[in-house]
Amino acid sequence: MRRQFLYNQIRRLSLAELNQNVLNAKYAVRGSIPIRADELSEQLKKDPKSLPFKKIIYANIGNPQQLDQKPLTWFREVLSVLQNPNLLDKGIYKRDVEERARRLLNDVKSLGAYSNSSGSAYVRKTVARFMDERDGFKSDPANIFLTNGASTSVSYLIDVLSTGKKSGFLIPIPQYPLYTASISLNGATPLFYYLNESNEWSTDPKQIKNIVVKAESEGIDVKALVVINPGNPTGALLSAEDIAGIIDVAAQHDIILIADEVYQNNIFQGEFVSVKKVLCELLEKDYEKYKHVKLASLNSTSKGFSGECGQRGGYMELFGFPAFFKDVIFKLASINLCSVVSGQALVDLLVNPPQEGEPSYELYEKESADVHSTLEQRANALFSAFKEMEDVSCNMPMGAMYLFPRLHFTESEYPELFKIAETKEVPVDEIYCLELLEKTGICTVPGSGFGQVPGTYHVRTTFLAPGSDWVTSWTDFHKKFVNHYKIKK
Amino acid sequence: MRRQFLYNQIRRLSLAELNQNVLNAKYAVRGSIPIRADELSEQLKKDPKSLPFKKIIYANIGNPQQLDQKPLTWFREVLSVLQNPNLLDKGIYKRDVEERARRLLNDVKSLGAYSNSSGSAYVRKTVARFMDERDGFKSDPANIFLTNGASTSVSYLIDVLSTGKKSGFLIPIPQYPLYTASISLNGATPLFYYLNESNEWSTDPKQIKNIVVKAESEGIDVKALVVINPGNPTGALLSAEDIAGIIDVAAQHDIILIADEVYQNNIFQGEFVSVKKVLCELLEKDYEKYKHVKLASLNSTSKGFSGECGQRGGYMELFGFPAFFKDVIFKLASINLCSVVSGQALVDLLVNPPQEGEPSYELYEKESADVHSTLEQRANALFSAFKEMEDVSCNMPMGAMYLFPRLHFTESEYPELFKIAETKEVPVDEIYCLELLEKTGICTVPGSGFGQVPGTYHVRTTFLAPGSDWVTSWTDFHKKFVNHYKIKK
């Protein structure tokens, strides 16, 4: 082996020469705090006793199988046959596993073949049927696009709709930062509407309407309105009434609706109602009023009880869009050839699970119910801990896999904390998250990474990590933090 | 089930309101002719006797497993265990299959967990070692990024480097249209250099230098130079000498090199030499001269003898880049969370196959050699057919999986053909490909989709389809086509 050449000196390339839209994009879920967590994790591998904790608890990202969640047997058995069809007819798997594998192979031929750029025709039909049964309204498989998780769907939509700085996208605050990142990448303008923390992070259609009117008066072409339901990072669930209010704004102002519904299977309180269902009900009542509304609905195999993040399965339905728009999305998808075919198959397995009476039914039901109840217990345990913490308030999540507690820190009560934040030029909640990480190994994301009402501070944490030790160590940390920074009265 | 609501009337959305860069992007490999092929395929399903052929031969895209290529046993056995680790210790698989599966699971934990956004640390180390052994120079795993096929790597690079219309990218003509599409999406400027058809589609560094000088004098900031080696669609192989000439231009003008080397395992004549190897040899000779050269090298699991297109595995090495550049690429990757983890595992299986003495070695060697010799035979058979066709010339491919025969059609000899093309406002070779499709079911892509010297016409076809019937029917079609359109002397 000859020598290794390393990067040595920069003659030409500078940050200023790169795409400024890319440089402006921010994605805190894998930003500075998670990067620091990775450094600490490496340090622990080399010297396990060098830090006051034994391992990093990755609570920054909804990644259940990185923690201890087991994949569902049904998914993995069928996928293993798709990878190796020689496993068929060996008495290894149940009848319905083999049948489904055969059906999928019949359509995709091999996981190693590019599919159609919008995805397998068979799987798109299954998805349409799933939505039919969920909502009671007929869907068209030609409107379904299978993508690498829901992230790719979001990118496609915002790429196609962006026409520069004057194109506006309505985004909830707090939001999942993929939205602001995609808007930045396109040099478009985010228009923020605030969720109401004091009322379970609810959405106010009137506020949205006011923002639209103001933006339009300033010459902004409002392209689309994003709703995240169940909410990320808030865990809020939209009521059918609020959804109807949002659709009214979309109808009146010709704004495309983007419904991010990837947590539709993570429901702890209340009932999930899809935007599609409410829209179809409104169309039944007053077709003329709503016939122009265009709705893109997103779903994913990464969330729900499946938690198959790394498999990159997802889809979107484009409802009410003209054919040319779908053609443009198809072209964008075709430039990347197709989404991963095993992920497409997983979408099929998720939306069309074993039915009662089939051999895999009972285990599937048991495993998915177990995942659900485990998540609910962990959500409750963490929620109870936050309720007890000084200067912290928290809404109980109705859905999703996050808690977004508020830190009631004020400059008058926490002067030193605010001074440090000012010196380091970072928000107060980032200092909190960084100290939490350095002292306990718990990796979270500051509320500033998701957006929040100016002057308020939050932390986003998943409730996926097993055990109660980490909750206890967070509680201890918080006590010491408040004790250290809060002025004694 | 209630009624189905269909798209009905457009009030607002028009093409003019969409992102013009997206509208301008073209991707012929899945463009109008393949879309027409899908329509014909649907027609055949409904009425098998309605067309003069029984099935569509998809020769438009390098998609071996859509035709009859079987996946390699080694890949699929390990991947099936990764999907279902319960298959371990059951006596189903050989020792090395189980060992590799354990090693990969040890690193990624589960295929269902998001990995690091640059990919599994273990797989990145394997890739670095593979390149070390291939080239004889040491690589750094920190420079490796695992992506969804090579397409995503290309998108990231061109996205990050584009700063509007004044940013130029040197692209070979003919080219793989992903490049022009990505440049269009960013509103940047493609700078075309022509490959020399009369000399086996060779690359001329002097021509490239002249184009750079001219572009710079016109105020274009030349960002990067793309080489595709082995060539797509040409099948050409770059010599070490020409690579050195290209590196010289890059060094003199501070241009980033993008080496698309996804066909490095599809070699039929001569030897593949990587750009990295030549660059490192030049660095050994004259470090000062070459120390600023930055090289992005791409590879994929979709091509070679694996042909696992639908699994979306790929990687790039960023050699000689400053840390901030890699940070920006990491951020872009993190917005999409991570590439598909099963595709990452497949990269490992491809670059680190079973070694002599291991249980899976013999079968792996046999299967990969079989794929290779089958491809070579098919290339030769199709090449021979083109040599016999009237007004057709063709270079024998040295690598890749395509032939790019030239159609020597002139307006004086084929006046009616040129008139039809003019009326339909499409290039002459598109008429040829469309008639070929309608008469024989063979789906190809016109040379105009890849770029060609103005006034020349070509067809790109893969040589992946099995059997000789389709070659015969192409030959028959061509005779009739010439007979119909060519003026009798």
C-alpha cells in the first residue's frame, strides 16, 4: 500500500462559493447537539469511565429500532422471502407469509429491479384500498406515489411548487424542520402559523387566514399549507372541525394542502381523522365550493407501530391535482429512477396486514398492540416526570412519539443562564440541551430547532428509550440545573 | 363506500406557476418513449393480440433483473438474514453468510433503524479498504458517504456546487441525462464536451481545456467536470493517459472532478483504471501541482454483475475536499435522514465478497463470472447485428451495458423521415425509436436524449435482454424502415 494523501490546503473552494440556499438550510434533529452526542459516544467507546454516564440515550430522533423496539415478525418474514425466494416451500414460513411474498414478487419480479418511478402498481392499489377503507371514500391508485420515506415526498412537492422568494409556504410552529429546510433549499419563503400551547397545541384556522391575507397583500404567492397531524413535535391531534376550517382557508385562497400524517397509527387519546376524509365530506356537502382543493397526503413505514425507519418506505396521495402536476412529480421521481423496492413492499405489508383467520394474524395483532402500549406507558412516565419538574410545563401527547415540554426560564430568574446563552450566541434551550447531554448522555433537540413563540423555550424528546433510569437522571439533572441557575428568593 | 371525487376543473394551478427549473429538466431514459411502452404493455395485458408483438423488451434502461438476470446468492442470503435474524443458527445458511450477517447487524443493529446520515461506520470502512486494494492508495472512511444509488450522490454534489446560471458543469456528450437534469434543477449551466465517436468515443483533454478557457472568458465559474468511465451510453473506457490529461485541466483551473465509475465491474475489453488511482500517482510524482485537486468518485450496487438496481445502494468518496464541504454534504444527507440501510449492507457485500476458502466463495465466483460472460455474449450478438444493418455504424463497447449505434440518416437520402420529424417537432432518431417500439415492442432511447453532435442520430440500447428473437426482429424492422424511407437510387 502506498501513501495516504490527505486534504492539505484550500486554494479555491470557500463557503462563499457554495449554494447559499443549501448553506442556509437547517436541520436540528441531526444538528450540533446530536453531532456532539456522537463525539461523546466515540469517547465512551475508547474510555468508558471518562464521562459521568455509560451511554448516549438518543432521544433526539424518532428511531425506535435504534433503541429496543423489535420489528414486527410479519414484516420481516415476508421481506426475508423477497430477498431470498429460495426460502419458499421449505416449511420455514406460514402460508400467508409465502402467499404475500409470491404476490409481491409477481408484481415487482425482484427487489433488485427498478420499479416504475411512481412505485409498484400492485402496492399502489393496496394503498388506495387502505385509504378507501380508512376514510370511506374511493381513492385512485394513479394518484399514489411511493417514495423513500415521507421526506422525499415533501422534497418533491416543495421543489415543484417553489418559484423563488415570492413563493410562500405555511408551516406550523413548532414544526418538523424538514419543512423549513426544504423551503430554504428552494430559496422560498416560510410563513409561520403558531400552534396554541395553552390549548393542547391546537391549530387556529382564523390565524392562518390572517397570515394568508397579510402575505398576499405583500405580494407573496402562497403556494401550500402544511399540517402535521398528529403533530411533530407537539403530539397534538387535529379535530375534524379545525381540519374543516383549514380546508376552508385553502379553498378560499387556492392553497395546496400538504397533510403530513406519518403518525396516524401513534394515537394515545382521541381519534385520528385524515384531512382527505374531511375534504371528501365537505365535497359531498358543497361540491362547487371545494372542487378546486388540492391535497397531498403523506404516510410512512418509519413511524406508527412499525418503526421501520431505515427501510425508507413511504407514499403520498395527490388528490385533486391536474394530470400535468402528477407528470412533473413523476419526472422528478424518474430522475432518481425509483424508491427502494423493499421499502415499497413494506408499505404493502403495513397497509394490508394479516386479516382475522390468517395464520399470521394473532402474532401481528399482539406485537403491534405491545408496541403501542409500551409507547403509551413510556409517554406517561416521562410526562409525569416533566409535570413534577420546577419551571416546566408539558402537554400530554395525543399522538406521535414526542414530548415538547416548555422551560419557563426568564432572564430575571435565570440571569446567568441568559448571559451564557448571549455570550455563546445560542438560544437558552440549546444551553439546557447541551448541559443535559454532557451531564447525563441524554440527547434531545432544543425547541429553537423546531420554532417556538419568541421568548419561550422548549425541549423536544422522544419517549422511545426503555427503562426509567434515564428519566430519573433527567429529573436529577433538572433539579441541579435549576438549583444552579435560578436566583434564590 | 361513498363516491369517488375526481379532479374536475383547474381554477388556479397552471404550469407557469410551477418551478421552471423543474419543468426544464429532462430525463429521456424514462421519457416519452418508455411511457408509450408502458401504455402498449397495458394494452397487451387487456388484448394480447392487438399488437404485432407479444411483449415489451425494455432496452431503455440498465435494469438487468427486470429482464432475466438472477441476483447473486451471496447477496440475497445475507440480506434475508438481516431482514429476519431468526433465520440464524437454523442450519439454513453457510457459516460465512451467518458471520457476515452478524457483523452487519452488530453495526446497524436493525435494518429498521436510521443509520448515521453518511451511512454505517462499518460499511464505510469496508468501502475504504476496497478502494485501498483496488488502487494501492490509502482511503479514509470519513470521506465515504453511502447514498441511495449513485444518483443521490450526483444530486448532492450538483446541488451544493450550484450558484445559479453562472455556475458551469462540464458534461460529456453523449452523457447520462441525470447530469443535465440535475444541472437544470439548479438553474446552472451545462458545458458540453464531445466524445470522439470515430475513435471509440474517446475523451480529448485539450478540447475540455479549450471549453474551460472559453467559458471562463465569458464569466462562467466552472465548478466541476464530470467523467463517466466506463461510459454511459458509449461503453468507452478512459485510458490512464487521458485521465491524467483531464486531471491536469482540473488542477490548472481548480475544477472539481466528478468520476462516475458505476460500471467499473462491467469491462469487456481493456482494464478499468480509477481516476483516484491516477490522481494519487500524479500526487506521488508532483505533490505541489496536484495537491488542490478535489475528486468525488461514485459507485453503485445497481450495475456491475450485481445489477441490484431496486435495492438503491451506492456510495461516493470525497477525496481532497475541505471539512466544511463534507459537513454541507452531511447536512443535505441528514435532511433525508439516511440512505436505505439494506442498500448500505449490500454495498458491504459487493465490495467485500467471500474470499477463497470461504464456503460461499465458489458459487459467488461462478455466478458473477456467468453474469459477466452472458453480458459479453449478448453485447457481441447485438453488435454483430448492428454491423450488418444498412446506414448504421457502431463502436464495440469496452465496458458498461449499452450500445450506442449511429444512424447515418441524411435529409437527402431520407427526405420523408426528416419531413415527419419536422412536422412532429421531434428529432429524427426519436421517430426511429418510436417506430421500432410500435412495430417490435423494443423500447430504446433516442440519442437526442443523451446529446450528440448536431446532425448525427443515435439509439441507446442495453444488451441485457435474453434470446436472439428480439435482435432478429430489430434487424427485420430496420430493413423495412430503410426500405420505406430511403430514396431508391
